[in-house]
Amino acid sequence: MNLRGSRSRYSRSFGRKVDQKMEDKDPLARRGPARRRFRKKSDYGLHLLEVQVCRMMYGIYERQFRNYMRKAKAHPGNTSEELLVLLERRLDNAIYRSGLATTRRQARQMVVHRHFWINGAPVDRPSYLLRVGDVFEVKPTKLQKPCYNGLQEELVDPREGFWLQRVGNEGFKFKVERLPQADEAEQNFDPAFIVEFYSKFI
């Protein structure tokens, strides 16, 4: 699975949306007549599908995803819920969830290009796991970039009680007030199937 490939193609293949820009598109829509018939998936195929949807949504390669599974399994809580919390704590996901980027893909690119500070220090790792009390903000030298033009007026403050809260009324600075909860994640997949799939390997 190529994480850099067409999101529309993968959405049609999976039968569900894997990218935020496809909110107004039908993932099952095809260009022209269908050329093949889909067979009924086995249990293994159903579980694998959930893994692929999750990895495509968050943009995570297989080796890194297995590391998340190991961390979630080592935690005393529910493994599927702990997996969702780990995925939500990623820096690129937090930037997308705060409204500073329209997709996780865009957020990842912004982080790699060193657009952000965390607690005053530059970070270029999209997989950085945020902790309670961390503050991330756009570097002042990057505010002249086109992606930030007019964003100040369009930026919507997160709902009350959300795990990310905006700091001040001006600027692009957010604080992690608490760890995210599993029910706050965008669950376009079944995490229980993912845990069951990796239980054979981890």
C-alpha cells in the first residue's frame, strides 16, 4: 500500500473515505463501468481492510504502526482505545485537529518543513507524541506563508472541554490540556479488528 498514492483510488478500493478532502465525494463512484466483481472477504481480509484504512487515514507505515500496537498492548488499559489515543497524540494529527491544516497530509508536510515549535523548540517529526502541558505554535518566521493568510479569521476555537485548547485570541498557539479520549477520534474503522489482526504477530 502506497501512502503517497491517490486517496480517491484507495477510497474506492476500501469502500469508505480515507481523506478529509473527500467529504463531498462518493468513495464508491467509478469513472466508467465496473470491470470486476468483488468477492466476499474472509475474516482475515476484513481485519486487514481495517488496518489499511487506519494506516491510510493517519499516513503511517507498517513498521511504525506495529510499534504503536506494541505500546498499546503494553498499556494496562483497553488495547484498542490505547491505540486510538496514541494515534490522536501524533503532532501532525493534532495540527489537523486544531484547524491549522485541512488534512493530515498537509499537516505532515508543514511539520517536516519545520513550521512549528513545541514548547519553544523546533520539531520536524510528524510522529512526535504530545503530552499534557505541551504547547505547539507556528514559528513567527513562517507566518508569511500563503497557507496562513486569512487563517486567523477562519480559525474556529475547539469546542469546550476538547483536549486541545487555543492559547489567547491571536496567533496560532495551542495547548494540550489533557490526553485525548478514544471516542474523540475519527473512527472510520474498527479498532477491535485491528487489535485482533495484530494479535497473531505481536
